[in-house]
Amino acid sequence: MTQQKTAKEKEPKKPRATHKPAAPKAENAGAQQPAQRRRPFYSRGRKPAAKNHAKQEEAVPVHIIPLGGLGEVGKNITLYECQGDMMIVDCGLVFPDSDMFGIDLVIPDFTYVVQNKDKIKGVVITHGHEDHIGALPYLLKQVNLPIYATKLTIGLIKNKLEEHNLLGRTKLVEIHPRHKFKLGCFTIEPIHVNHSIPDAVALAIDCPAGVIIQTGDFKIDYTPLSAGPTDLVTIAEYGKKGVLALLSDSTNAERPGFTATEHKVADSFANLFRRADKQRIIIATFASNIYRVQQIIDLAVENGRKVAVSGRSMANNTQMALELGYLHAPEGVLIDLEQINKYPPEQIVLITTGSQGEPLSALSRMASASHRNVRVGPGDFIIISATPIPGNEKMVTKVVNGLLLLGAEVIYESMYDVHVSGHACQEEQKLVLTLAAPKYFLPVHGEYKQLKKHAITAEKLGIPPKNIHIAEIGQDIILSADGLSTGEPVPAGAVMVDGLGVGDVGNVVLRDRRHLSEDGLVIVVATVNSRTGQVVAGPDLVSRGFVYVRESEQLMDEARRLVTQCFEKCAAENVRDWNSVKTRVREVLSSYIYRKTKRSPMILPILMEV
């Protein structure tokens, strides 16, 4: 054992002994130079391996899942997930298209949110417009989550939750620009931005994957009416530290230049007030546009006028803004709507809802002479201070025509500068892109053509096309320091609200409503003997929205005769499956009606057995 051990101890000494003389040979002989260089080569190989290992540890992925707000203007909601924690930014609705017959609202599909409710730490709201807060009550009915928002936004949310009896059970947390707060592994810093409503913020979302900035709706106004310009300094500070991704408002991506300042509207309104010196002034604007309401109150005070508001949402928002200190009016300037007839018309300014021509709004009721308190006539000067949302142009035109027919003077053309956008144009978008200097860019909030235009703007500023992604609703976008990829899509889409029903109207019901609206309905009613299949009473044909029966007696008599023959044939062939009988009746009647009228009404057979 001792001999073996000493032999093993001597073995490693032999290579060391041979290396010692090799070193001087390397100095004197060029043949040994590669042996000298091998050592630093191996050490360089080990260092990158250590760096790669560190990089893998740092490359934590964050999942960004837009559940709405892409390829559309409205219904904004974005879900973030990192290391098992989730948070939601905004929860808005969109108003229905003209082909969504009977639908009141369209909200996001909350299926994926409900499936992951235990992971979600809260909902952060950027500002108080309907397309960002309107769906909150419908979400909170399914999942009880804390809501984080600025002071005015919380006031608007409270009004909404009270209508749905949800205020008592919902936790509302007030947030402030430059004051960070945590939601799980996310640290969020609100950043003040300009918009058409006060207290709008962008969000800097810091998580283990990196910093993501979501602008919300914004513009850059260097002379805002209150609260100062957009906080570009903070955005630039994050840009210097490094921003993983920027999600930016694309609404005005097709418009070059800068968005006009709100002071432009103030100057235009002042001129219009002077022009309407001897008339009653009625101004229609968005109920949430607190800046515009304050401008109108200030001008009314200057011109010795009283101010009244019409419309439930306008009255609620104005009262809430006064209580929170966002609106200021001298004592006695604001009066109840019922008191306007106690003052001469030239001493009244009426602020109302209905700038988008909504059928049940206060302005629409004035245009149809059905408003309880306001009768529009030749002595009225009406200003529509809003741009029609795409798809609402016909409704706005209908309201304008109604007001003009009643003799009022109506200002609705853009040449009068009675409205400016609350969204950034191309130069403002470029400025935010340059200051934030994001590694990845995701255009949001807009139709596809607007998202595409914003992506082109980003590419021109030097962001590589591979780092720009135009997402789709329900897509799982995975971002990390290593790259951008997409995962499996999640359940997402649109849920329609009709009255008290949420989601009970789908494509099949809408298809039937569309069918009824286009061609009408024909009902076939017959009483049939259950044993023989013979018709005991009828068949009777009832038409709704198809033809006026008294003027189409020949058509209806022939249709009735064909239906009777169909019943007789079914009885002769011993057909007792009433579904088959209904199908035959439907086919016979549909074929005849189309042959005679080139129309395809919905045909509804009703059979009663005796």
C-alpha cells in the first residue's frame, strides 16, 4: 500500500517536470508558440459561458395579452403576466355598430380573466372615458378586484358602480403621478399626460422582465388648461435607463403634425359667444369633458349668463367634478334645468349630452321636440363641440337636420374649431417614441390602418421591424431581453349587452334580427289532428315587415293554398314528425314568395296538436 501510494504521488510530478523545461523552449522556439496561446483562449471561452448563464437568469418573460382595443376604437383592456402575477390595465366598452340591432353596449370577453382571477392583483385605469372604464361593472360582477385610478377617474367610476349596486363591495385606491405602487411583482409609476379629460396618466410598469410603458390616451399640450404639460421628463428618464416595450396610443397615427391646444377651442368659443349675443346658447359635448365644461362656465360668467346642464351623465359628472374641485363656478351661476324658463334666453347657456347623436340623449330629444324642459326654436344658437366617432355620422346628421328644421342656428362644422382631439398626432408620437427609446414597440388603441401607420412611424425612427408587433385581440405576446414571440391565443372577443342580458345575444340572434330587419316575417299558424295529420283549423298567415296584407290579398291567398296542399300531402304520406312537416311548409312557402317577390322573409310555422 505504501509503495503504491508513493508511486501515485510521483506520477503527477513527471508532467510538471517535463513542462518546466518546455517553457524556455517556447521562448526560444517558434514551434511552441501555439501552446502558449492556448491558455488565454480557454479563459476567454469560460467568460462568455458565465455571461450567457447570467443572461438566462435575467431574461424573465412578461406576457402581454390585449383582450380588446386592437383593430377597433374602444373596448380597451390589457392583461399583463409575469412570474405568476397578473394585472389589468383599463376595462372599457365600445358602442354597437349599426348592424347590431337592439344591442346597447359591447364589452370584452372576460373568460380568461375569470379563469385566472386568483392571480390578478388589481385593475389600473389610465383615465375616465367610457372606452377605458365602461365595462368595469360587468367585470366586477364576475370577479371582485381592487381598482387603482386617479382622483377624478375614481369619481367617475363611483357614479358607474352606484348604478350597478357595486360601490359598497369594491375597493377603490387613489393613485398619483410620480408615486409608485406595487401589484405583486409589478411596480407601477403613473405618469401625468394631457388628454381631453383631467387626471389622465400613462403607466410605467416595472417587472422582472423589464420596464413597459403604456401611454393610455394622450397628447402633448404645452399650454394646457390645467395640471401642466405631459411629463416628458419622466418618460425620458425611463428611456435612459432602458425600456423593454412601449404600448402607445395610435388613434391619430394618420394625422401629421401636432394636435391643437385646448386654448384654440377657448378662443373659438369666445367668438361664438359674442356672435350669439341675443340668443340662448346650447352646447353639446361629451359628459366626461370636464375641461370643456369649465371653459363654458368661464365664458358664461364673462358674458353674464347662467349655466344649466341637461342629460343624466352630464348632471352626475358635473356635480361630482364640482365636489372634487375639478370644476369651479361662482355662487349662483349654475341653475337647475327647470329654472331656465325664468330667465331671458340671452342669459342662458345650456350644456347637454348628445354630441354623437345618441337616440335617447338630451340633444336628440330636443331635435325631435320631445324634451320635457327645452323647446328649441329660432332664438337658439346650438354648438356641437365634438367630432363624430366613425359610424355615428348619420345619427349626428339626423340631429343637426332636426335642429335646423326647428329654426335653430347650428354650429357643427370643423372650420369653427369648436373641438380639438385628445389624441397625439404623428409628431407627438415620434417624440414619445424617441424619448422612451423602447426595444420593442406595440401600437395600440386604434383600427388596423392606424396601428399600421404608427408602426411605420416607429420603423422610420430606427426601431427594427422585427421588434415592432401589431397584435391581435387574444394574442399572447411574450417579451424578454432575449426576444419577442407569441404563445397560444387566449379566449377573447366581444360580448353584447342587451338590456339586462349580458352575453345572451350572439351571432345567431343577431343574424335573425338582421334577417327580420331586411325581409320581415311570415308566420304560419295551423291546428292539426295528432292522429290523422289533417288540418283542423287554418292555416292562417300573419305578415310583419314583409307586405301589407290588405294590399297583397292575391299573394297571401295563393300562399295559403300552397301551404294547405303541403299539409294534405304530409297527411297522405303519413308524415307525423312535426319538425319534418314544418320544414316542408317552410320550403314550399319560401320558394313561392321568392319567385313572386324576390324577397326571403323569415318563415315561422306554428303547429298546434289536438
